[in-house]
Amino acid sequence: MIMEFIFQMPTKIVVGEGCIYKNSNLLTRLGKKALIVTGKSSAKKNGSYNDVVNALNKEGIEHILFDEVEENPSLETLEKAKNMAFGADFVIGVGGGSPMDAAKGIAIMLKHAEICANNLICGKQLDAVPVVAVPTTAGTGSEVTQYAIFTDYNAGTKVNYGHKIFPHIAFLDATYMINMPIDITRYTALDALSHLIESYLNTKSNIMSEIYVQKGIELFSTCIEALLKGELSINDRQKLLLVSTYAGMAIAQTGTSIPHTCGYNLTYYENIPHGAANVLFYRAYLNSFKNKERAFDILGWLGIESIDKFANLIDTLLAKYKIKCSTEKLQKYTDITFSNKLKLANHPEEVTREMILKIYQDSL
Ligand code: NAP
Ligand code: ZN
């Protein structure tokens, strides 16, 4: 078969300890006033917020702070940020996937004053003022993807709002993760791994996205012992941050697949963190995948012999997030998942409602 694909990665990636301050000149091209978007507290504790402010001060760039982004940000939060961000030329998202995604949504509303958060999901492709991303978790890869996911209480689910906002610059400094609690470390690392796997077992996987997938999974495998022990060196943190960025570069080309669609329900209805919510389905998902050669490629890169052993590792790392759900709930989640045709189209094999229900039943 003749290959046909587009590989797009427009984000400038800057890596290293202190990289924001050292490369602050890169910010001067983006404008004279920045909006900094963070979660409620971690950015101030881990040094990332200070580093961003010092870099802006060094370049004489004014800033406003919005520090109210909750986990899985809602459209209401974006609206609140927009109302106080007037006059900002660009947005800097500092934190995990939640503040980075929120930064993308706010950046669209700053460019299009007529747009309010409720009509961000409008089916049209909108552009945005520049976004800079400073990840402080190693999981979502949002610093190099065009996606942003929001909680939409009217729709009763989490939605990918459909615009394509790649950050202009991603500053990767693993020192912000040194004191990250082990639970967050584990579920965010597994989120990155799930991006790599769902990118590979995907209709849109291609020879270039697969380079990042293989390297990312091999790098992840070198961190398994540390994740199990719960003791991560700065070297492990750096590796996991790269795993997450490789994974973001891969899903920017392919998107994710069935486990992410299932996971949105666990996050929305059962309050399970995003990273944990996806991989809880992996035993059933990988067992249901018919092309075992492809699944075994992944196990080979991980250095794990079987799907069962891999699923046992996930169970060990995420023991506290295992839940049971009633039959009614499983039916409801199956219906929501099965209606997400766009996401299911990424699965390269036939998808039936029965298959989705079985993945839920076997997992919860
Ligand atoms: P998160 O929701 O951004 O943050 C989770 C928790 O970690 C928060 O309590 C946060 O505290 C804390 N935290 C962040 N950095 C920390 C650090 N360095 N040390 C200690 N605590 C820290 O988690 P996430 O898993 O990174 O992001 C999940 C979101 O990203 C979901 O909404 C998901 O849908 C989305 N996502 C987006 C993409 C994409 O491509 N755009 C891909 C996957 C997932 P604070 O709240 O105080 O900051
Ligand atoms: Zn994810």
C-alpha cells in the first residue's frame, strides 16, 4: 500500500533546568502583556509560576494571573478567565493538562471577543492568540498537542472542543515535578503510556508517529521500577516528561482511542482522575484487540511478556482507583461511549456495542 499522511508538529520545544528564564527572549515576540493560567496551588509551590514571572519581568512583559483552573476544567471557568484577561496578547498555561487546556480555550476567546465559552464548541475551526505551555505533570502531552478537553455540564460529559491550537512554545523543566505526590506521578505517567499505545493501535498510526511511540514506550519501561518503588530521581522525572511529550507528538497525529472514550465517563461520573480512568480498561481493551502482533510489539518495547502481566502492573500502580459500577451505569456509559463515533473511528478493527459493554463489564 502507498503511504499517505501529514505529520504536523509546529511547537518549539525547549528542554532543561531553568529553561524558561534562560530562553525568556523567546517570549518577547509574543506580545507585551501575558495572561498566566494555573491551577489553584501547585504552580506556586513547585517553582514554575515564579520562573514564568521572573522571565516575563526580565523581558519587561506585563502579566495578569488567573489561578482558578480546576481539574478537568469547565466551560464556566474559561468564561470567568476571559472576563478578567482583557488586553492580554498571549496566554501561558502552567500546570498539568487542565491549566494547559484551559489556556488554549481562553486564547481563542481573547482572539475572538464575540465568542463565549458556551459556544466554543461550535463546529468551526477558530484560531487563537499565541499559547505557551509549561507542563508540571508528565502525562497529557498537551504542551505539544492541538487538543483541549473541557467538562461540559450541559452535554453531561467531557468534550474535545475541536479547534486546533498547538502551543507556540513548550518549556520542559522536570524540576517542577520533583515533589509531585506518587499517586499523581503514577496516573499521569500511565496517561502518557496510554497515549503511546492508543496512538499505535490506531487507524491513523503512521511510520513517523510510530517512531515516537516506540521510543516513548522504551523510555517508559526504564522507569517502571521507580514507579513501583515510589521513588523517582530527577533523571526518572526527566525521562517521564520526555515520554509524555513523545506521546503528545504521537497523538497529535492520530488521536486516542477506545480507552479514552470510556475513561471520560469514569472521570465525569465517578471522579476518577483522567490518567487512571483510561488505563483501568487496558486488560479488557488489549484482550479484545484482535491484531495480537501489534499488541505484542508494545509488550516487547515494554519488556513485559504478556497482556496479563502488563495489566497486573497497572492494577498494582492504580490499586486505589479500582471501582465497581452497577449494571445500569455500565449500560449508560456504554451508550455514551458508543455514540462517540469520531473517537471510535480511530479503532482499526470493527467496534460493536457488545464489545464496548464487555470492556466495561470486564473492567469495572
Ligand atoms: P491536572 O488536572 O492538570 O492536575 C492534577 C493535579 O495535579 C492537580 O491537583 C494539580 O494541582 C496537581 N499538580 C500539577 N502539577 C503538579 C506538581 N508538579 N506537583 C504536585 N502537584 C501537581 O492533571 P493532568 O492529568 O495533567 O491533566 C488532566 C487534564 O488534561 C484532563 O482534563 C484531561 O482531559 C486533559 N488532557 C488533555 C490532553 C491534550 O492533548 N490536550 C491529553 C490528555 C489529557 P493544581 O490544581 O493546584 O495545579
Ligand atoms: Zn489521556
